[in-house]
Amino acid sequence: MATRSDKAESRTRGSIRDALLDAASALMREQDKIDIGIVEIAARAGVNHGMIRYYFGDKEGMLAALLDRDVLRAIGQLDALFRLPVTPTERMRIHLEGIVDTYYRIPYLNRLIQYMVRDAEPERVRHIGDELLKKIAGAQARMIEEGIAAGEFHPVDPKLFYFNTIGAADGLYSNRLTLQVVFQGKPHADDDLHARYRQHTVETLLAGLVKNYQP
């Protein structure tokens, strides 16, 4: 049976680990890059940089844990979405809004995935592909199949629609230079721009998927 001191120590370990992941995530968003130094990450978390080795083994291990956390959170939301008693069209709408929200919250996601699979061990590539990305793509394909079976969706290729979705969701948030220089915007999207972009993106995708679509 765990003692009070055991539980306190466990909470401390968890809070430090989470603080390091939160710090890495915040710095990647702020600096718009993946390659953040471990000393800077530890300083933001308020701990010694040796804690990264203690909790994750090395920086690569920490980034792998961050990717797992970010993607598994989205997978958990998909599991809950399938339990909702809604039409295929409404389920897809909620799903698409969630994807755009995810890229607004973690705009580095695609870059982190590419960084983690580049020159990686086969086991890590398999984990990212099979345990993370395939689950999201598979859930979206299931939504499309259900919508086609219900007579609500056009017969589309789930693979192509997946790339449409990810490309559209990622496009605004990973292109700060275009936003700022070409369109004279802010250096990154704010809540108002995100809300307008989410509505525009979701309506555009649904218009190509749903029969006789009415916004």
C-alpha cells in the first residue's frame, strides 16, 4: 500500500515531467522551431537540465514523449466522438474542428513528426506510424464509410481526404512568414483569426464531402 510520502513523491515526479513537456511545447510554439536546447527547456520548466536525462533518457526521448502526449490526447477525443449520438455529418464537423484546433494549439506537430522519424530506429517509426497516425487516419476513414453508408457523403477516397484535412489544418499555423509578410498579418494567428479560419476550413471540406451541403 502506498504511503503518503510515496504519493507525494509520485506527484512531484509527475509534475516535473509534465513541466518539462509543457516547457518544450511552449518554446517550440514561441520560437516556431523544433530544435530547442535542453538548457533552455529546463530553465523554462524551472529545473536542472539533468532532469531531462533522468525522466526521458535524452532530448530525443523527451520529444518522443511530447509527441505521444499530443497525439494520444487527440486519439482519446476521437474515441469519445464515436460515442456521441449524432449524424455522420455532425460527427465529421466536430472532428474537423478538433483537428484545426489541435494545429492551432500545437502548430509544430507535423514538423515534430518529421523530425522524430528522420534517421530514427525502425521501432520508433513503427510506433509513430501504427500507434499514432494510423489511428487518426483510420478513425477518419471510418467516419467517411459511415457517412457514405448513410447516404450523406459523396464516395471519396479516405486517403486523399485525410491529406486534404491535415494540409488545410496545418497550413495557416505553420506559415508565419507568409501570414506576416505576404498578408501583413500578426506574426502568428490569434483567437479571432483561428476562429474564422476554422469555420472557413471546415465549411470548405464539408462542402466537398457532404451531398447537398447547406452551411
